[in-house]
Amino acid sequence: MRLSRILAGCALASVFAVGLSPASAETFALININQQALFFNQINDGATAAAKAAGVDLVIYNANNVPSAQNDAIENYITQKVDGIILVAIDVNGVKPAITAAKAAGIPVIAIDAQIPGGDNVAFVGVDNTKAGEDIGKFYADYVKAKMSGKATVGVVGALNSFIQNQRLDGFKKAVAASGADVTFLDTVDGQNVQDVALSASENLMTANPTMSTLYATGEPALIGAVSAVTAQSHTDSVKVFGWDLTKQAVQGIEEGWVIAVVQQDPAGEGKAAVEALKTLKKGGKVDPIINVPVTIVTKDNVASFKSMFQ
């Protein structure tokens, strides 16, 4: 019987006691960051559908934002002799020894979303986060020049433990600096990739900077926090929001005109591509070391085509 399980939590004894389906010809493991963010759940969904189509088992491990739990998960999946591992890394450097151990055991690792610098993973599936950060940064600067008389202040809601979200911020800053727009960067607060934390951080950012005119959020929890804070403090008329990863709240803000642009990835497509890459490898084929999945900058002009995701 083909079986796809969602393994949640960080208590390894209880997680891995479940075991794998002995009747399965192949089993792939997906190690994710959390199951709170829609983005990560959509990766799970895309991978699950692709695994079903490929006739393999898929087990999904939820690290609950704990980097060391991802290392432990890889080590346990090596012991269980899975056929391939898909990893959405939190600490891209700290996880490298575990990836190397998987390679030594003959288990290919595909990284999703976060590139592993100098890692022993076979491939990376996702977006060029620095380049996409530059793209939204250029869009932001053009907006400031066209709609805000060329001058703005910006606060940032990030996730400082996330390598990729720091890349998105670096790319954004680089593009803004090169644009010629008069933009002053204010505080950067740490939402920790957790929705409630991001909300508190966003509220504190706005309280500390009452004349702030724009916000940039580097990921889904950060954007939810930023949108919620702007709404709660009744600043939808004075603060323009830019960020990553659509949510229902962000779509509403775009339609109302105060959320200006959101970088939208294809997380389900990333999960699907990772499973398909592992299947190709197990058949003796080769895959590209970088499998790019394109992004879209969602604005009022094209948001209608994304609304069905949140109905």
C-alpha cells in the first residue's frame, strides 16, 4: 500500500518509531521548516502529489523551526535507509555535515528553497533569492520615484536566522541603493519566520518609527505580521507594503491599494520538481545542479489570477 505520512514535531523518538512502509519499492523523505506557513505546506502538497504519481512513499518531517532537528532527521533517515531526501534548510551551513553523511551512504539530497553553499546535495530547486530580491527592490524604487516623489523611509520585517530571507534583503538593498531613489532604511526587526513573533515585531517597528512610509517583509510570516500590524494600527492610508509570499490578507491589501507588490513563488512546483528529480536519479538519470522555478511579482494588475488560491 502506498502511504504518505506527515511526521510532525521534534521529538525524534516518537517521530521515527513510526517507521517506513516495508511494502514500498522506494521511500523519499521531505524535511521541512514548519507547518505553520502556507508556503511550506504547499511544498508538502506538491511533493505529495508528485510522489503519488511516481509510485513512491513520501514521509514528511516538520522541524518546527529548530535547525538541529533537521540534522537529527537526516541522520535518522540515513539509518532507515530512505532512497532520497528533500531538504528545506534552516541553517544552510550547519546542515552540511549531515548532507555529506547522506551522500556517503548513497542517499541523494535535493535542497529546496535554500541553497547549500558548497554542500554535497545533488541539486537545488527554487529561486535565485538574491536576484528576486533585486527585482522587488527595483520595483519598489521605481514606485517610490513615480508615486512618492522619489523619497521614502522603509522598515524591514525579516527572519534573521533564515539564510534565504537575508539574501532577499541584501538583494533588495542593493537594487534600492543603485536606483537613485532617496530611501532611508530604518530598523530591521526579526520575525523569526513565526507568524505571532512577526506580528509583535512589526507592531514594535511601527511604534518606534511613526513616520515610516513603507514596509518590506522578506517571507510569508513576516508579511502576515506586517499586514496585520498596518491594519491594526490604522496605517493603511500612510504605509505602503512590499514583500514575499501571498496570503489572503495580502491579496486583500493589494486590492485595497496599500499592499503594492508581493513576490510570489511556486512552492508546490518546487516540491513536485524535487520529487521528480529524485525519481530521475533513482532511475540512473542525471539532473541539473540548479533547477530554477520562476517567480511573479503580484500587483493590482495581476492579483486576480491568484485569488483562487485562497478561496
